[in-house]
Amino acid sequence: MNPSADGLLTPSDSTDSGAQQIRDAIRDAIVERRLAPGTKLSESDVGGLFNVSRTLARAALQALSYEGLVSVEKNRGAFVAYPSPEEARQIFAARRLVEPGILKSAAEHITAAQLKHLRHLLVEEGRLMGERGQSARRAEIKASGDFHLMLASISGNLIMQRFMEELVARSSLVIALYGQSSASSCGHSEHGDIITALEQKDVDTACHLMLHHIAHIEADLDLRERKSFGLKEAFEH
Amino acid sequence: MNPSADGLLTPSDSTDSGAQQIRDAIRDAIVERRLAPGTKLSESDVGGLFNVSRTLARAALQALSYEGLVSVEKNRGAFVAYPSPEEARQIFAARRLVEPGILKSAAEHITAAQLKHLRHLLVEEGRLMGERGQSARRAEIKASGDFHLMLASISGNLIMQRFMEELVARSSLVIALYGQSSASSCGHSEHGDIITALEQKDVDTACHLMLHHIAHIEADLDLRERKSFGLKEAFEH
DNA sequence: ATGGATTAAAGTGTATACAATAATTTGCAT
DNA sequence: ATGCAAATTATTGTATACACTTTAATCCAT
């Protein structure tokens, strides 16, 4: 039985090539934090939820494990990834390493239309910050990531784009686990500043702002080992 | 029937968890260029070669497609990837973007033992350059990549390490397709120079040398669209 | 012979079936 | 009641089976 997965996923009524679809749906659920880290994803449950056989469910889970969003343990099954503090540090180290370069490349290629699109994403993000409720929060989380992904897309490098997709998704998991201030939105204005620097073709400033921005997100994390003690320890004293 | 796969792969006699093993074996075969770009990898053939069912063969091929080493076309099957010139450019752009950062991080963490290990890899690489024959060539290709992977490993970031593994493997495919001077070894001395710079804690120089090195490899490529025209066109005039 | 439609073969997409492993429950002795 | 062992259940690992798509081969008409 998996009560926590009830109604969490949205099996889209579609005509597509199977596993990919399921993978995307589960990924969205993880990134938007409808599925908590550590949640068991049994093949039968996943298959049942999407009305497919275990074969496809398994393929989807396997795919997600390559992205680092799901960890599969031999003979034990798949779980929503539960990144360790060290893993979290490495994820953000990777972003610090990579995002300035992406930004630089994006600055070289960016068109007026794309700049407008970025601004559009920004106001959308702002609007969601104003709204209240679960679904607005989820949309906000996604929007915040989309800003970074849009930059990767503008950079014109598909490989870096896919890599950033992985990093952004995993970041969402890390923030879900270790984030403190519920305001994941704190970085909103920083996004705006980066766009402004881009508009002015000031790449160095933009990169600087980006590093600052990532540092801000990281600063909101409490990366102490969560021992996840069970019942007994939890109620001692 | 797939004659070209005959005797190319080495089904290791092992006790492991199935698909992973097959994936690794095929990846090695691709990276060491025993499998040419475009080669069809049918699920039955792969399964037969490793004495497993299509299920596992398929899983392995799927996994390789996530790494960009194999491309699977719906209802048509899996093929050793045949990167386009544009894809090739993006792979090397990604390396230029990422490797200086990795090198910087490696320089911060490197120990004396690791430096020694790097030097050891270097002499091994040199030794292989001297030898003659297919298997030496393959080993040399692998050794050349291992230098870059070792740096990623030293950087201490598992995520960047895995990313570099993907980039190095795909680079091998690109060189197989578009490389001109058969001497993939031309970069050997440059590897040495980078190590020397590392020894002297001169990170800036090391990064510079690295960028130069990557540029050198790229310069040896002829990135023109290969139309791969068939028979008729090939014999017109 | 050549071109095109039809038919046969081969291969992939997905579901199901069976074997092996891990988790859970039951039963028993203390 | 508590702790351990055996048996039961559930879940994963892998193979096989069947449906569907693509590719190749065959056949006929021109």
C-alpha cells in the first residue's frame, strides 16, 4: 500500500511512447515536492497509477535514477532520492562551476525576443510569489528553476542544458530537505538583477550576480546530517 | 545478423547485477572504437552475446542512450551514436566550459599521492604511444581519457566526475568520426605540462594549458557534414 | 528487366509469468 | 510480554510471450 502517492501524480491521458511520459510525471512530482525524499516508489504502484505494466514503470524509475532523482537499491526497490549533505554541497558546487560559463555563453547568443521572454518569466514568478496556496507554491518552485533553465537554453548548448536540468531538479530536492526559510522566493530580485546585467551586456557583473545568487540559496540551507532516527530515539526524554 | 559485433565485445564472466555489466562492456567497446558510430545494436544480438534476455539488453541500451553514446529510434532500434558536427562542437564547448573549473577544484584538493598517480598515468600513456598494434592503440585512447577523468576524480565532486565521464566518452566518438591525424596522442606532452603546472600550484597556467589542450584536440577535427551518401551518389561521375 | 503493390520476415514495444530476494507476520519458547 | 525462528507475503530480477511496426522479399504487371 502506498497511501502517500494517492492523488499525487497526474497520469496524463496521452498518446506517447510510454516510459518517458511516466518519467516526466514523476520527475515533476519530485521537483514540485509532491513526493517527499525517501518515499518508496514500488514498481507495481507506479505501474498501477499509470495503467501500465511493471516493465514501463521500472524503465521510468531506472531513467530517474540516472538523473539522480531516484535511488534504486538492489532487491529493495526505488526511492525518491534523499541527498546527503555532502551530495548537496556537490550539487551546488557544480552549479557554481557551471552557471557562470552558461551565462557567458547565453550573453553571447541572446536575442531581444529571448530577453523579453526572460522578463516575462520574471513577472510570472513575481505574480506567483503573491498568490497563496499549495499549487501556487509549486508553480513558484518550478518558475524559479525555469529561470536558470531558460538561460541554459539560450546558451545554445543542449548538453549543458540537460546537465542544468539535472542540477536544478536535484537542487529542488536539496532545498526540500535542508531549506530553512520557507521563502524559496528570496532569490527573485536577484533573478531580475541578472537579467538587467544581461541587457546591458555586462557579462562580468551578471556572472558575479549569479554566483551571489547561488551562494544565497546555499546560505539558506542547514546542511547538518539528519540522522532520521526512528520512533524510539525520537521519544527519548 | 550482425557480423561486425562478432568477437568485439568481451562478455566478462561475472557476478553482477545484469544490465550494468552489459552497459559497461558496450560502453568500453564504443569508447575504444571497436564499435563504429552508426552500428546497429539489436536487442536480440546484444542479449545473445551476453547470454541474457532482451529485457536486460534493452535496459543496457536504454542506459547508454542517456549517456549519449547510443541513440535509440522508436520502433527502429538502437545504434552507436553518430554525433553531428554541431553536437561535436557542443561537446567540446561543454568541456571548455567545465574543465578549467574542475582543474581549479582539483588543484585545491590534490595530494602528493595523487600527483604521483597522475605522473604514473602519464608515463603509462607514453609507453603505450611507443607500442604498436590495435590493442595498444585502444589502451592509449583509454589512457588519454583517463587523465581527464583522474582530474575530475581529484576534484572531489562526484557529479562533475560523472559528467566528465560522459563528455570524455562522447569525445572519443567524435574523434573517431571527425579526427584527421590518426595521432590522437598529440596531446601527450600537454598533459605533462598541465601536471607540472599543478605541481607548482599555478592554477591559472594549468587552466590556460587545459584550454589550449582542448583547442588542440578540436583543431584536429574536420567538422564538415558527412552526408554519408549511398552507392549511387558515390559513383556519379 | 523495372516499378510498385503484396506478403513474409525480422525487430521493437509492452505485458505477463516465473524465480529469487527481502520484508512481514506468525508461532513458540522463555 | 519479549525475543527468536520459521513460514508467509510482498516485491524485485529476469525471461518469455504476444502485438505491432518496420524492413526485406516476392510477385505480378508493365
